[in-house]
Amino acid sequence: MAKQFNLKEFNDWLNKRNPNQAEFVQAVSDLAKDVLHPIQDSADYQQEKVLHRLTEPDRIISFRVCWEDDNGEIQINRGWRVQHSNLIGPYKGGIRFHPTVNESILKFLAFEQTFKNALTGFSIGGGKGGADFDPKGRSDREIMRFCQAFMNELYRHIGENTDVPAGDINVGNREIGYLFGQYRRLANHFTGALTGKDIEFGGSHVRTEATGYGLIYFVEQVLKQCDKKITEQTICISGCGNVALHAAQKAIELGAKVVSLASSKGTLQSKQGFSAKNIGDLLASEKDSTSKLKELARQKDKTWLAKKTPWHIPCDIALPCATQNELTKSDAINLKDNHCFLIAEGANMPCTNKAIAVFEEYKILHVPGKASNAGGVALSGLEMEQNASFSSIPFAELDNKLKSIMQEIHAQCVEYGQKNNGYIHYRQGANQAAFQRVASALIAQGIG
């Protein structure tokens, strides 16, 4: 008979097995806490060591990426693909190009992706990849050469029924185009091996907007659960990238007031709320995030707050859409003091554990990214379906499908989340719903 699952013993094992991988350990520990009781209540989960096995990626591929810059100098970067789990379908997850990329970050993202993807209802597993390449200041030709060099190794490990990467930080339509072009040349066949492609060669409508729009669609469901309307809400958003701007765009379209956007260098506050034109101009600009925001700060009623995050600004809803662990305990206390009642994550793991503890102590609704930012991968799943049938679905139809998927994810969170006098534990609900789907597949498929 299996030994009773003990959370402290598991976390000790996890830390010993993954030294110096703080992000990965944080992600696993957070999920472990929420699925403790389902594991303790299941002899099968304990006998099969389900959580221990799901903690270990199927494989981690690390490779050298050599390429030549415009000056003829050889540059050397390191690339990775973490294929975490294909229990319920081919590996699926983005590629990130950023100098901070390392194995721990990619392991945490791939782990989160596995459970996020499980919530969508699609048959897709979890993976993540990237490189410590910084595209800032590089020419288009340099970025093309890097993408081609990266794909020279990655193509051996991906395919429409094996692993289907997408974009992530610093990997947009341009980079996906270069990556897909090299994959097509190397593999000598045209398949849906990547998502996020241009519409002309197998891409999907709504893919660019999906994560931000999906975030707001999820927020609408939370508000409906609370008998509130989005038209009555003031929203703070961090970030100024794809997710943040499309979330702001959809929120403003639906009648909410968005009062902040932010970059790593500071926050732009608009006391009267950004206009739809403001967001459209930001989306159209090719400047970096800080430059775009500072330029907009010249307008009346807008203030640039250098080296400040937005979480001291009064709001009803906070949407952290920038990066992991951006929202700290002191930020959470500021939000609580300003009567913010809902935090929904647009980024992956943007709230520290101490911040989450504040939310739980004061019964502030907190939705984890694996639920609220699942819109991007949901659209990737729809793009995979279109690629498999060589078809294209119109924008409005896909937008409605996205809204339905986010409604279903919300329903799962409510079903599995602990409820206390109207307070729904969204993080627990998301983790338990996703874990039970993946764990059931693990047990059904035997040891391996």
C-alpha cells in the first residue's frame, strides 16, 4: 500500500531534485497545495505517484544556435524545447526569445502550459521553448538568420502530431513566419507544425487578439457570477504588449474604464481612462513599449510614472499582463486598501506567493493565468483544427468560439473551486479541474 501523500515531504523532494530553479519549484508547489486533498483522497493517485511523475518533463532538449550578424561576426546562443507532457495530445506551447530565458523559466512555463491546455478541452499537451537571444536592436535580416538557425535544430523535434510551437515574448508573426519557412524547407512538407502564422499560409483570425480578449471574456464571467457589470468597472493593467493592449481594447469596447498601462520602466496613468483610439495607436506603433507610452503621456490627462508599477492606482479590477512575479505583497496590500475585488492574470504566474496570501486573507477574487489567459492556446487549438482540414473560419465565428471556451473554463473553476459565502477559490478550481484530467490520462496509459 502506498504511503500517505505528505505535502512537506513532496516539496522537500521537489527542491532537492530541482536546485536553483525557483520559478519551476514555485509553479509546482502552488499546484501541489491546491491538489493535496484530491491526492490524499485517491489511493490510485498515491499508488501511481501521479504528482511526482507529472513534475518531471518528458524531455528537455538543449542545443547550440550559431548564426552570423550583419557585420559578419558569428554569434552563439542557446536554445531549448521543454516537452513536458503529451498525455492528452501533442506538446503545445510558445517559443520565447529573451536574454533572461533559462531552463527553470521554460520548465515552469511548460508545466503551467500542460494544465492550462487541459482546461481548454482540446487534446493538446504542454511544452515551451525559447532562446537567450535578444532581438532588440537587431535588423530584420539578423532576426531571420537567427530564426533559421534555431529551426535547424528544432525541426527534428516538432510536427503537427508531435509538438506544435507558437509565439511568445519577442516571437510574433514575423518570427513565426521565418521559423515556419525554415521548417517547411527542412521537412519538405506543409503542415500545421506551428501556430500563430500569417493568415495567408495557414494562420487564423483572432489569434493575435485571443489572449487579451479571452482574459476579458473570463472577467465578464466572474462579474456575472458576482452580479456585476463590466461597464461599472475601473481596470488597472500592467504591460504594453500584445496581451495588455488587446485586453484594454476589449475592455474599453465593452464599456470599462482602463486607467493604466505599463512597461518595465514605468507606468502610464490616465485618470479619465484611455480611449479606443489611444489603444489603436499603441497597437499600430512599432516603437518599444516605453517609447510608445512616453509619447502618449504628452496628451492631456495622462501621466508618466517613472519606475512605478500600476498597483497603487485605485481600481476595481487588476490585470497583471507583464511577467512572472511582478505583483508583490506590498502591491497586493495597495490593491486591497483601494478596494480592488478581482485580480485576473494575463501573464503566467505574475503574482508572488505572498501577494496571493493577501488576496486569500481578504477574500479578493484571484484567477490564475492557466484559466484567465488560456485564450491564446485555445485559438491555437482552433488554428490546428483549421490546418488539419485546410479550412479557414471567419473572425466573428472564431471570436464566439473563444468566448464559449472561456465560459467553459470559468464553469470548471466554479465547479471545482472551494466556495465560501459567495467567494470562489478560482486558483484551486483551475488547478483541480486541470490536474484531474491530466492525472486520469496518466493512470489510464500505464507506467512510463
